[in-house]
Amino acid sequence: MIPLYRALLRLYPASFRLEYGDEMTEVFAQACADASLPGRIGLVLRAFGDETFNAAAVHWAILIQDLRYTARTLNRARGFALTAILVTALGVGANTAAFSVADFVLLRPLPFPDPDSLAMLCEGPRTGGGGTWGCMNELSPANYRDLKTMSASFQAMGAYWGGAINLVGGGEPRRLGITSVTPEVLPLLGVAPVLGRVFGPADDDRNSIVISYGLWQSQFGGDPDVLGRKVNLDGAAYTIIGVMPATFYFPERTSQIWNELTLKPQDFEDRTNTYIHAVARLGPGVAFEHARAELESLAARMSRDYPETNAETGVSFFRMRDNMSPRFRVMLIALGGATLCLLLLTCANLANLLLARATARERELAVRAALGAGKERLVRQLITESVILTVLGGVTGVALAAVSVPLFSSLVPPTLPLATQPSLDLRVLALAVAFTALTGLGFGLLPSLRAGRRTEFDALRDTTRAGGGRKQRVRAILVTVEVAMSVILLITSGLLIRSVWHVQAIDPGFVPQHVLTLTTALPRPKYDDAVRRNQFYERVVAEVRGLPGVQSAAFTTGLPMVITGLITGVEVPGQEVRPRRSAGASHRWVTPDYFKTMGIPLRRGRDVENSDTAQRQWVAVVSASFAERYWPGQDPIGKTFRHLDHTRTVVGVVGDVKVRGLERTSEPQMYLPALQAPEGLPGGFDPKDLVIRHSGQGDALVSAVRQIVHAVDKEQPISNVRTMEEVLATDTATRRAQLQVLGVLAAVAVLLSGVGIYGLLAYTVSQRSLEIGVRLALGAEPARVGRMIVADGLRLALFGIVPGVFCAYAAARGMTALLFGIAPGDPATFAAAVGLALLMALAGSFLPARRAVRVSPMSVLRAE
Amino acid sequence: MTDGQDDVDALLPLPAAAFHILLALIAGDCHGYGIIQDVEARTGGALRLSPGTLYRTIQRLLEQGLIEEPRRPTRAKADPRRRYYRLTPFGSAVARAETRRLTELVRLARHVWRVAPESS
């Protein structure tokens, strides 16, 4: 019974057990001896309850005591406490935020049931190599139909295509993203609507729509009776039959309405008219690679069967999860690497801080040990202190993460069916807590173990003479790690900065300043008549041009960098037909003055004019590269080509525009008069973007332009109001966002490692002040002493810079996809980063060096 | 340890276990088991302190300076292997103050009962 009681006593803190354990056992033994047998059993049972309760009470009392003590000591060392909390917060915050985003995009399953069996397919190169991601083109309905009927790997396959539509009625007309889906699509995704139903194969749903939760809330106020309501989309009436849940996005987050995609027999005629996407769910037990192999053999068969259209056409097949540009993946991995660097750095910094503090407190701890404080109590107290520090840091860090996650939202690829903003979820928070606890315990234990060991009177005997030694080396290594990490971050963000500079230095081909743009997409069938459309354009342009400060205005089918497609084939008489897919040209229908408004230089010939009507000769203005491709070295004016079954004569040549964005190669361009559009061309080709060149403030114009548009057609919505500079900025937005994130991390890293160098040197100087005092007393030049300290700092920095440079080169090689116009080993960037690191080391060692120079030999010696 | 009135008041009311331990020590120095037996006897077996409660309370009373561990206990037949505890003057003041507080409380309660109507 006694051993049982002794075991029970283990619940108490060791200090209490040492003090009273024997007494308590004795008392218990005596009580047992005095009691009868059933009484003894009662005593044991009671002891279980009593000792558990009392042990907890003793622990609690100690905790309160330690917390009070910690609050006092930290209040006394406020600088240390604040630095430690801030450093922890930075490490935890940056990592939580980065992990939230990376987890959201790369790891977390898409919000569909069994998302791994969802795949997308589109046209890829015939040569295979349909890597992990990327469509060369969309699918043509005929190719989609054949793939769907011939393949056996899928339990379901559906097609969709996206666009935008004008919603009229219920307030301001709005332009919304709409996706036309075949009846298979929504059921195969596996998400049930929150209200109503989705399209079924048996129903006639040509005039039905399913709406997003967001639209239900914003446009219909979350009305539970929304089913059956009629809405006007581009002039036609549609009935709402269902509402999707809030977390449902497909295919992208911009899509707010789904209607039924019905393919008519004539849609299957042209295998080169590619405009639909396909989404499929793998059959049960079918491996992804198996399905890919099947599709590739089907594509091979189709290119044999339809050589004139499919000779170059293969299939690109990838998981829905991977539907993002590889650049996003690389960026998120780079971000993860960067925050890991920062975490390492902050850990090193924190360890250094705690080590320095432990060394400074060695005497205090030794005194307390000498006065009878048990080793266990001292260790426990130190752990409490560092846990308090890291908990405070962790809480601040999580708050920091919550604030900074929105900054990362531009790193979420727009092509994934996800919300823009990752939220901090419980798992991420748990991870942050784990980080915090590990850092706190790890670095709280390190110094406290040593403190625990020093129970003898060494520390009391220690004087300032005993600097250096092993712990100094540990601290020096930690500082070296910090420098290495900051060099990596400096170099990689330096490379990204130079990439952005290179991209921004590219001439877009137009002058974006002082150009306002907005979209007025004319709904069909209301505007089926080309003349009616042109009346709209002419009236709007004429009145806008009359506004004060406006120099010119024009309409175009699509702004460069916004609409990057519209690629068609061109036939030139007497020349071999080039394949549309690899040698197409981008085309736009424009109204007069488009080039003048956009600042695109007219090189030869003339602009499109209002007299270029359907009844006159059909003409085109082409870009310089277009002329160079088809008529190298010749005068292109007066030459003809065939486009969409019409022969056009070249009447002008303009400069090339970066239609696909600054970083990509763009197809040669042609511009066609708005009035010379072939009969039956879909509405998507109509000019819809109004561009206005003005001399003043664009904002002032917007309301005037709105009034003009409403006066011409009061049901016409206006959307996408922005300046051309904003359009251009959007093209580099992802790059700049990436840069901001990495740049901030690098700046923090430099600051922290500077602080690290400063801390170590300042400590060294204070430890060596006696030695320095003696040197000075013996006639050493103060300047030389100062140089010695600075040299120490630079040596520390160099030890970090050398491995840092190698790691940075390896990291840069890994992120080549993010670099533009710059080699991963760019010497200038490396030199600049190393220079900055050295500068930081100099700055860090300046104050300690100055203190060393000012050491007064007399006062130091007197203090001894 | 000072024993000003404020210091005394700050410790009131005493937990029951602490008060009983102080009462047990008024008669003279005593060891742990002795205290348990004394308390049990005085309360007629109603309160039997467990070793955990006893020593946890003793630790706090020592910290607060209400009791101390004498080098040599005053009892004639002291067992040298045991640890004895002694009431300090401050502890005595606190125990007295607690007694006054409880007396006052009981007096108040009696008064309430006396003036209460029969029906209650």
C-alpha cells in the first residue's frame, strides 16, 4: 500500500515531493497502521482523490508564482521581451500566412466530392507531351463528341464554355459571368444545389438558369422564393431553376450564372472551330494515366481519320487540381521556401536572444540556486518564461497572418474553382500553435538546461574575464545562419525585382497614359443588325468626343491583354495555307480613330473610316509583323487576303501591340472596320470596349460617359471602367504581388540578421571590455580596437554570405520560370545582394565598435 | 515578517484546513500526524485532513509566515526523526483575528434569528 502511495506522490512537483514526500508517506503509513482493514481500503481510495486534487493545486500555485515572476522580469527587460515577441510573431505570422495560401492552392482538395477523379481536357499538340497543364486550344464540338463517345475511362464527361452576359432589371443593369454547360457538367461535379435543381437530360432547360449563391444574395436578397423568377439576360427571358451553394465555383470564381449548352447539328461541322472546354470524372478504379493513354490513342486515330483538320491536333489532359499556370506553383513553392528561410532566421535570432539572456542571467540563477532553489524549479521557471514569450509572439503572429493573408490573395490562380481568399482555418491555426510551442520549448530548454547544470558556484566566481568559449561559438554559428538566410532572400527577391523591371521596360505597343476604357457589350438579338450596332457606336463616340478634354474615342472588340484570343487563320492568294493553330493572326473589329486613341502608330496608309461600309470594298489595317509575315520586303498596301470567307484589301499598316501580354509573343494583328462584319457573326466579336483619350482626369469623365450611354440605350450596362494604365498594371500585377511579398520578407530578414550581428558584437564588447581596457591602457590605438570589432562583424557576415550565395543560386535555378530576361546567376544582382549584406554587417558592428573605442581603461579596471 | 493589522486582514478569511492547523498548534509544537489526530479529535471525527491537504496547507502557511519549523521542538517527548511546526506570533495574531471574525459573524446570525418572525 505504501509503494502505491509513493507512486501517487509522483503527481506532485519534484520540489514539493522532496520537501514533504517522506513526511506524507509517514503520515499515511501511520494512518494505515491505526485503521482496520476496511478502513485501510477507504484510506487508499480517498488518497487517490485527495492527492490528485492537491497535486494540481500545488502545480497551479507554482504556475501563478512563476507567471508573476516572469511578468516582473520581463517588465524589467522590456527591450528583450519586445524583440523576442516581435521576432516570434514575424516567424509564426509569415509562415501561417504562407502556409494558408499554399495549402489552399496546392494541397487542400478542391471543394467537390472525390476531386481527384475530376479532370479537364482540351486540345494539345499532336506530338503529345501534354505535360501537366496547358491547353493549346479549346475543343471543337465534333472532337469533343468523338472523344466522349469513344472513350471508356470516364463515368461522365461534359462540355462548357464561358462568357459574359447583361442582366437587366432589378436596379442598375449588370454584366455577369455566365457559363453554358451541358447537362452532364453540374451532376458530375457532384455538388447539389441549395435550392431547386440543375439541368437534367430529360428537361427542356433552354431558357432556364442556375445562379450562384453570391448572385442570389446580392441581386435577389437571398429570397427563398427565387425559384421560378424570370430574369432578362441580353434581352431574353430566363427562369431561375436552382441556386448553387456558397462554396461552389465553376469553372472560375467569376461565373455567376449557368445555363444549358445545347450543341446543334451545324455546330459539329467545323473541327477547327474550337471554343468549348471539357470536364470529366474518371470511372471507378480507372487510373489517371490509363485515361490519358486512352485519350492519346483516340487523338492519334482522329488525326488519321481527319488529316485535313486534326493532323496537328492532340489532347491535353490534366487533373482539375492542376489547372493553373506552372508559374503559380513555382511562386508558391518559392514563397514557402522564403518563409522557411525566415522561420529559420527568426528561430536563430530567438535562440540567440534567449542564449544571450541566459548568459547574462547566469549569476542571478546561480545566486538563486545557492539560496536553495531546486534545479527543477529554476528550469521550470525559465520554461514558463520562454513559453510566455512565444505564446505572446504566437498570438501576435496569428493576428499578423490574419491581416496579411489578403495580401497573398493575388497568388491564388484565377483558373481554379476557388474563392479569391484563403481563410485562416483551424488546421493552420493549430500549426501556428505547434510552431509556437516548439520554438518556446526548444529555446526555453536550451538555456535552462545549462542553467540547471550550473548549480555549483562557478557562475558566482565568473567575472567578465570569462567571455568566449563554446556558447560564443554557438551564437556565432546562429548569426552566420541568419546572414545566409537573408542573403538567399536578398538575391532571390533581387532577381524578381530585376525581372519586373525588364517586363515593365517592354513597349506594349500603345500609349496607356490618359486613356479611359469601359465595356458596353451590346446584347443580341436586340443588336443583330450591324447598322443598328453602328448607330450606337457612332452616337456614343460623337457625344463622348464632344466632352471637354476628350481628344478621341473608339470601340474595339477587345482590349489588348484583356482579350488575348480571337485568333483566326488567314489565306493569302498565291501562298501556301498556314495552319491556323501555329500561324494564326489575332483580329479585332474597330471603329475609326482606334489607333489614334490607343496611341498605336500608323506606319503607312490610312485608318479605318466610317465610309468602309459593307457595300464598299472590304478592307483591313494590319500590324507590321503581319505585313512582314505575308509580304516580306514588299509594300503591303493594296495586297489582299481572305479571312472568314471574305477577301480584304490592306489599306494601312500600324505598329505591333503586345496583345497576349508583355511577356508573351503575340500573333500578328489585323483590324477590321466594324461595319464590315460577315453576316451571322456571333455577338462576341462585336466591338464592345470603348477607349477614350483625354487630356485631364479620367474619373471626371466617367459619369458623363455613363449619361451618354444611358441616353442612347437606357438598358445598356456599363462595366469594367478603368484606365489603360490599370490594364497594363494588371498584366504585371502577379509579378508585383510576388515581388512585394518576397521583398518584405527580404527586408525583414536583413533587419533581423543586422540585429543579430549587433547583438552578438555588443555582447562580445561588453564581455571583453576588460581586455579592451587593458589594451587601451597599454597604448593600443582606439581606431585599431574599433577596426578589430568591425572586422569581427565582417568575418561573421562573410561566413554567412558564402553558403548563402550558393544556396541562393540553387534557389534561383529552381525558380527560373519566374525570371524574365535575367539569368539565375546574374552577377549584378548577386553583387548587389552581397554588398547589401556587408553593409548590414557594417551597420550592425558600428555601434559596438564605437562602444569599444570609448571604453575607459580606468573605469573598467576600477570596476574589477 | 511584519504583523501589522493590514497584513493580518489580507489573509482573512482563512481556509478551514489552515484555521484548524493553526488551532492545533496553539497548544504547542506538533508534527504532521499529530495535527491530523488533533483536528480529528477536536471535530469529533468530522474533519480528517488528508496528507496532501495537510502538507499543501503547511507549505502555504510557512510561506506566509504563519508557522515555522523550529530547530528543536518544545515538546518533551519529541521524536527527532519528525518535522515539527510552531505557530509564529504573526500566525497567532491571524488565528485570533479569524476567531474574532467568525464570532462576529455568528453574533450577527444569532441576532437575525432572534428578530425573525416565528413563522420562518
